[in-house]
Amino acid sequence: MADASISSGADIGQDIPDIPDTYVRALDDGSSVVNFVVDGVHCGGCVKRVERAVNGLEGVANGRLNLSTKRLTVVFEQAMVRPREIVSAIVGAGYGARPYDPKTLETQQARDEKELITCVGVAGFAAANVMLLSVSVWAGHSGGMEAATRDMFHWISGLIAMPAIAYAGRPFFRSAVSALRVGAMNMDVPISLAVLLAAGMSLAETIAGAKHVYFDASIMLLFFLLIGRTLDMKMRGRAALAAQNLLALRADAATVIDDDGVARAMPVEALKPGMVVAVATGQRIAADGVVEEGRSDLDTSLITGETAPVAVAPGADVFAGTLNMSGPLRVRVTKGDEATLLSEIVRLMEAAEQGRDTFVRIADRAARVYAPAVHILAAATFIGWMLLGGLAWDGSLKIAIAVLIITCPCALGLAVPVVHVVASGRLLSRGVLLKSSDALERLAEVDTLVFDKTGTLTHGRLALDDADVDRTALERAATLARASTHPLSRALAQAAGVGPQGDDVSEHPGQGLMGTVDGQAARLGSAAFVGGIDATENDATGPEIWFRCGDAAPVRFGFLDGLREDASAVIEWAADRGMKIVLLSGDRPATVEAVAREAGVSNFAGGLLPQDKIARLEELAGQGAKVLMVGDGLNDAPALAAAHVSMSPASGADVSQAAADLVFQGQELAPVTVALDVARGSQRLVLENFGLSLAYNVVAVPIAVAGYVTPLIAAIAMSSSSILVTANAIRLRWGKMGLPETVKEDAH
């Protein structure tokens, strides 16, 4: 069961094996949770069918399916329902299921993408060759081509098209069968019917030696739809791997110190509360715990988003995934692998993505009505011509096929993707990469901007505040700083430039440096380590380091993380358009307040953990706000996934970029304004395209129903409507969008 899925084609009454206990996790309230990968889901309708089947079981408290990762999380009571009964319900809904294993997710995604790309290649090759043969036949109709030659071309077309349709149409056919098996309808059902009926009728006409066949219509339709399906899967695949990228920050193994002092390696999954773990310099902490021995500096950007390291000593709380930078530690574990803050961040992120997956695109909403309407219309046409029109079944079927093709949702299906393609190109030219297929629709609704501080509103690079620096003190302090790899020491040494290193320099992890400068004992580090500093007079709002040489008074060096040059202009631009601006950060409240005032933001909060940011976003959403979250840190990933729509700078953490819907390049915030303008322009064009599609159907469908359209003409008309929709979308390439260039120049 752990290695293969239970197919949706299986007999629901079969003896499904139970899920191994290793996949079931107990919760604090006494209930249990199990995760599955559900195969065969590809739209919001699939999600609803699976969740309805699972949540309908007695004993299931909650079942949520993430469309991007295909991960189904089920909270249940083991005394009332077994995991195999949950699998049976999934199978009964028409889908496959297997225990969730994050290690196989990327492999499965690559396998699915490979299949779709292969289908695109097969369909494209067949479409090109069949169309060449069709052009020859069309020319032959007016050039005196003999019937035998025409029939030969038809047979060659069939020999190319039929195997290609059978192979390349599998993604649509499987989806259609899955929907029909549970009595549902989706967009793949009319697509599959149109392709199969056109191909089948063409084969029958070829056997009969008819003048017209329609292999070209069926294979071309399949080719273009496969391209759209492939692009959609690629974008969903990027979102699916975001949480797994975050888990990659976890240590693979831990060094456990037994009571007798013997060290042994152990997988992080096996760590239990109470164990003592040794963490060497340069290693990531394997589990949440408390420092028992040692002092060091930790990179806690995973939790706070701040690049400045945090000093820890015995008694300090530490978290899994944080990087030990300067000294060995011994940590007593307080939480097992599944209960660590890092695991909680991953769960927060996936839960946020599940919430986002409930968003249904305009095309999906239209499809709910459109798909069944197409079938009803085609069936009514067939019956009408049989009973009232006096035609034989083959003639009536040909007209019904023409109706299916002419109403085939190509223009409707292109209404969003073609605008998406043009908008993606426009954004790319301005340094913005669009990653999510429905991000533009969500971005057009934004009325609130939420910014992270470090690396988003600011550059994310600490630099010495040299406004009132004593140059002599700086050069003397730098002789100690050059002996350390600590970020603040590096910044101090860089500001001083090239110079000598002090004598007998020793580093005290988590505190600072000691050495000899100009023959005198000197210290560089925290205020407590240097000594002689009145804490009541120290009102610093940013990172700092102190230097003391001999009996001289201590000297403070402050560090700044400056605003991006156009940050204030972007905030003013958004405010002028009625948007609410919020700054949320994990940094110290005093530092956050100083940056907010400089940027012109009146609504701000500091000292926030990842779950705190999500809580603030949920609060805004509860007030009806549509939030664009802009952040760059590891700790921002869950908030980026939770927001209505999100952006991350390319300089940000890989995990934040994976979680975001859009990624922007460069040192400016102006791409945020460009994205907002492009999204709103895209929304207008999408609505116009739906109007054009509706107008096309109002004109073309009655003509097809009346029997004046052959399947070939229907295919041409359908293609023409698609071309019209595409031409309308191209208008998005023109026009000025985003922050005016003059404003950006002034910012510099």
C-alpha cells in the first residue's frame, strides 16, 4: 500500500488493506490525522467530490484536499473509522489514493509532466501532418483530384490521427470517465465527446469513401487543449513543492548524547523529548529544545525573518531549522520532529494553500453551466433531426458533432489563458515572473497591501550607520572584527576597509571578541560583554555592536538596513488608489516603527512569528480585505501562501519564492505597481473575451443546429473565435502601467 495507489477503477467492495500505523499521527485532543495523495484530481470540482465523500464518513472530523499538492489531510476518530474506510470512500468517488510521502511528490510531479509533454508532442506531430494532407484534399476538390487519390489521403490521415488521438487524449479521457463514473460533469466531457465523435465519424466516412472527413478538426482541437493543460500543471507543480523546499531546511540526522556520554547518530524523526543533542558550528538544530551547554549565535531568519544573528546561552529556547553559526551547543529536546515549529510552519503553509485552492477561476465557474448545456444542446439537435428533420442517424449525428465542435469551449477556455500569456509577457518585460495560473484574477481584486520589512521594504543588507562614526575608533575596532565571520563584524570590517588584524584575538560565541589593539586589551561585541554601558541611555532601534579599548569609554556602532529607493513612492502610489497599507515584521517593534515612519506607513506591527502574521492576514480577510502580501523571508512563506495573492523579490529565500504567486527582479518595488495595473487590465480583457465568446455562440450555434454547418466548417469557426479572443488579448501589450518612470527617477 505504501508503494502504489489504489486505483479508482478498483471494485469499491474489495478488501482494501489498512494503512500502516507509521502514517497515522495522534493529536493532543485524542483524535488522529492521516495524509493521502489523491490521484486524478485536477480541478475544484474534483476537490469538492473527494472532500464530500470523506467528510460524509461517520468519525471524520475534517477532510481537506490541497489541489496543488494533491494532499488530503483527514482528522478522524480511530474508534469510529479506519483509514482503509477513508481510502474506500476516495475510491468510491472515482479517484486513486495512497499514503502521503513527501519524498515521492517531486517524482510523481515529474512523471505527470513528462506524460503531458509527450502527449503534446504526439498531438502536435499528428496535427501538422494531418493538416498538410487536408490542405492537399481541399486543393484537390477544385483541381480535379480523383476519388481514389482523395480516399488514399483520407486513409493516411486516419492512420496518423487515430493512434495519436488514442494516446494524446488520455488525460482528457481519464478525467471525463472519472467524472461520469460518479455522475458528474466537467469541461473534459464535451471535449472528449467532440474529439471521439469527430474521429469516429471521420473513420466511418473514410470507410464509406465520403468526400469530407474531419480528422484535422479533432487532432488540432486536442493539440491546443493539451498545451493549456500542460502549462497549468507546471504552475501548480511549482506551488506543490513550496512546503517540501521548506522541509529541506531540516537537519537529516542528529548526534544524540546518551547518559553515559556516548554519542550516536539518529534520524531526526526518532528524536524524543528529553534527549540531548550535540550541535556543531555550521549545523542546523535538529529539534526544538533548550540550550544546556555552550554559547553561540544563531541564524533565526527562519523564525523572525531578520538577518542579524541572535546570541544564545544556557537556558535559551532554540528551534529546529535554525543555523548554529559560531560555537558548539548541547540542546535538550523538548518537542519531537512532528511537533517542532518548523513542522508547524510547513502545516501552516499547506493549510494556507488549501484555503487558496478554494478560489474558483471565472472559466471554472462558467464551465459548471457550459458543459452540461453543450451536451443537452447536442443531444437535442440529434433527436430533433432524427424525429422532426427526417434525417437518418448518420446525418443527424454529423449535425450533432458540428454542434459539439462549434460550441467546444476553446474560446471560453482561451478567454483566461490567452490573456494570461500576454500579461505574463508584459510582466516579464518589467522583471515580474508570474507563477500561479489564477494570480492575475486575484491580484485584480486587491485593496490592501501588506509588506514585510527586511528585504522587502528595505534592502535586507546591514551596513554601518556612519553618520557620527569616530574614524579612529572604527579602524581600531575593525582590527578585531576582521578575525570574525559574524555578520555585524563583517559589516564593520567592510566599512573600515583593508587593514591589520589585532593580536591574540579570541571569539566568545554569542558574546563577542577579545584581543589586543595598540598594546591594550580590547573587546568588541554586545553591550553586556564590553561592559561599562548604561542600559538606560541605550535607545537603539537597530542592530548594534560595541567596542572598548583599555580604559576608554565604550563606542557604539549602529547598523542600518535602508529602504528601497522607491519604497515611499510605491506606498504613496497605492494610497492614492485607495489601498490600505500595512507593515508586518518579526523584527523588534522599535525598529519596525522607525522604518514605518520613514516609509510613510501608519499601520504596522513588529515582533511577529509566522503564525502571528497569518492571524493578522485572517483578521484582514475577515474584515473583507483582499490582501496582496509582499515578503521575502523564510518566515514569510506561510503568510505568502495564506494571503489572497502574494509577491516575493528574487533576492528572497527560495521557499518564499516558491510560495509566492509572483516573483520580481531588481532593487525596486515598482514591479508591485506594474503587477497591480496589469492584473486590472487583464481582468477587463477577460470579461471582454467572455463577451466575445458569448456573442460567437449566439450567432454560430443556431446556424449549426439548423444543419448549415459541417464539422469542418465548425472547426474553422471555432478556430476563428479563438483567434478573435487572442487578438483582443494582445491589446494588453500597449499602454503605460505601474509607477511612472519620472517618479522612479526622482526616487533615485
